[in-house]
Amino acid sequence: MSFTVSTVPFLALLVVLYFVAKKQWFPVLLFTNIFQGAALVIVGSGASGVSLAPSQAALLMLLLQKAMAKPKDVGPRLVAQKNVTAVLLMYGAYAILTAIFCPFFFQGIPVSNPRNGMGAPLNWGMYNVTQSIYLLIGITVQWLCVHRSDFEEMKKALDWYLAGATFAAFLAIYQSVAFSTGLPFPSDLLHSNTQYVIFEAYEMSGFTRVNSTFTEAAAAAGCFAAALGLVIWRVLFVEFNAKLLVSLVALLTGLILTRSSSGYLGLSFIVVAAAVLFLKKAIVSRQVQMFRTGFAIVVLLVSVSVFLQPQVRTEIGSLLDMVLFTKTQSASYVERTAWNQAALAAGSQTWWIGAGWGSLRASSLVANILGTVGIPGLLLFITFCGLTIRLASKGPADASQMQKSVMLPIFISLIDCVLAGPEMTDTSIWFFLGVAAFVNYPALRNNTGRVVQYFNTNPKHPKEFGVALS
């Protein structure tokens, strides 16, 4: 076991954040999730080595804190909420069972993963164990959000996630400036995890590509895009203030500087979603209404200015051509396609039961699921995501709109995973899924203590969408 240059500074940061968060580990976990390139401790080396990131240390403390705390009595669960939990547990159970049995049952078929390379014969190994642990951690985070947390804790954690992403975006901006001017950037401190190949800032076709506190630019883009989606929902429906404006500008700038294809596609989704949401009729405060109007005017003026400036059009066209339109001709795209095809081939050779969770690794979440847990796993995962989104979309339009506000980040995160993220090892996506299924029960009770109708349903069928009555 070896310590790194990040050990002492980040341990001190964890302690400080813990007390600033008033002794709650969920906000600390979401803030420190941006430091994916740093390691507190590294055990072993090479393919058998493991590392402990700051957010993983915060997660361990969160699990300990929740285990020691007395569960809160929130009353009866909504039927829809129970369905979400049941499907998620079935998905997790099926994945673990495939990880245990499928590598033996289908032993010898060609599979591809980072440890053994392309086309290696299928055998049970530690990759099945590590990926199963990551999956169980994600499910645990979602379960803690839904069943062992209260509204204030979830709201604070969501705010801290946004603060962390904004901080990382500012570091991305500074990293770009430092790369161009020669100013110092603390790479040794932020990128100390030798268990990962970390792609520092570099120039690509005349444009600087940055990774901020993450292992690579694509990971940074995924975080910035998801956080930007959260900001867009808040400023269009909940509130508008200077902090959100700063976050919006910083996240948008940081996302552009990543030069990531998946990030730019996520940004395109945000633009389309923002236009649709803008046209949606909603009762909002005067400040929000003023922002919505000003936001539309600014977007229109910027679009017109870009269209009228030939040099700006050329620069933007060159950037988009490099990141999106000619991406299929790049070596990385060819390699990613080969990994996906190998995963689908493994799935077909196992009669679409799956080669076992962690037995292979594709470049896309869909290909990875089909290759590891087959069609049953894919159907369970799609059902879980669908039920979660449905539950969030029918959440109350209260002052925070916490459930509704994470729908855009969930969509963006899933799009990012489908394009270039085979495994949902990032804590934030499981946190979003947990917040979407979280219900603020005290807000649903009237003076008699009876849970009031939660969804806009037919009065003759009060349980149509899972209304819980106490």
C-alpha cells in the first residue's frame, strides 16, 4: 500500500467538507465525486492493483453513518416507488447471478475486456468481482437516497453536486488558460491515480482539450453536461439567481473546452430540451419569467451574430467537424466499434443470456449490457429507468421540484453511457436515479396525518399511479 501526494490534502478536505456540511456525508460524496483523477491510497500495481479515490472514502463514511443511524419512519411507500426498488433489485440480482455462473457455463467463448484484451477466452476472474462491487455500490447509493435519507439531505447533496461540478468547470477553464500561457496547473495533486491512464490537456487540431479533475475529457464532459441540465431546469422553472447564472456560464464554457463528442451531443440534447421546456406553459416567479425572456433573447442574438460572422462560422464549423462529423473516421471510433461488436457477438453466443456481469467490456452501455446480462438484463434495466422517470415526471411541482429537476441529468447521463460509457460506475448517475425516486413524505401529509393524493389521477381510482394512504 502506498500513499500519494493527494493523500494529506484530500483527507483534510474531506474533514473540512464534513463539518461544513453539518456532519452529513452525502453532500461531501457528491462534491468530491469530481476528483476522479486523484487517489488517496494505491494498493498493488498493474491490472491487479486498486486505488481509493476521495469520493470512495466519503462513500465508506456515508455507509458507516447510515448503518449507525436510526432509520427514519416515513410511513407507507408509494406503490410506484416500491416497483422501482423491486425492479432494480431484480436487475442487480440477475447481474450478480450471471457473474457467478455464466463464466463457467459459457467458458471459452471469445470476449474482450481491458485486462485480457480482444478475443480472449471467457474465464471467471477478478473483473467479475470488481464490476459486481461497483454495481452493488451504485444500487446502494440509489437505495440510501430513497429509503434512508430525508428531503433536506437530498436537496443539500444536489446543491453540493452542482457546486462541485461548477468548481471543476472553473478548473477546466483555468487548465485551458494554463496550457496556452504556461501557467502552472496542479496535475500532480489532481491526477495522482496511477491505476488509470489520465489524459492531460492537449492540443487537437488547433483546439485545446481539457480534462479538469477527471481522468479524461469525456468524463469531464459527462459531468458538465449533466450539471448543466440541472441548472437549465432550475432557471426555467424553479428560481434564478447570480449563483445559478455563474454555474450556467462556467459549465457551458467547460463543456465546450472538453471537445468531447459525447459531451457535444449531450449539449445538443440540452439545447433541444431547453427549447421544448421554454415553450411549456408553467406558473413561475417574476424573476424566473424575466430570465426566461432574457435567455431567449440572448440565444437569438448569439445565433444571429454567429450566422453573420463568417470567421466565427468557420471556427465553429471546424470544431464541430472535428468533434462530431468526422468522428467516424477516427481511430478511437473504429476501436470503440470493435469493442461493441465483440460484446454483441459474445451475447449472441450465449443465447442472449449474457456472458456474466464483468466478463467483458464494450464501449457502449447497451452493448455492454447485452454482452454481460443479455436481453433479460436489458429489459430489466430499461424497465427500471422507465419507472424511475415516470415517477419523477409525476412528482409535485413544489418550490424545489427536486424530483423533476434530475430528469434532464438522468437523460444526459444515460445518453453519455450509451455513446461512450459502458459501465455506470459514476456515483452521480445512481444519485440522480435515487433522487428521482425520492418522495418528500412530510410535504404530502395534511393536518390529519393522512397522505394526500400525490399524482394527478382519476379521483375514482386514487391508486392508479401508486398513491399511498396511511
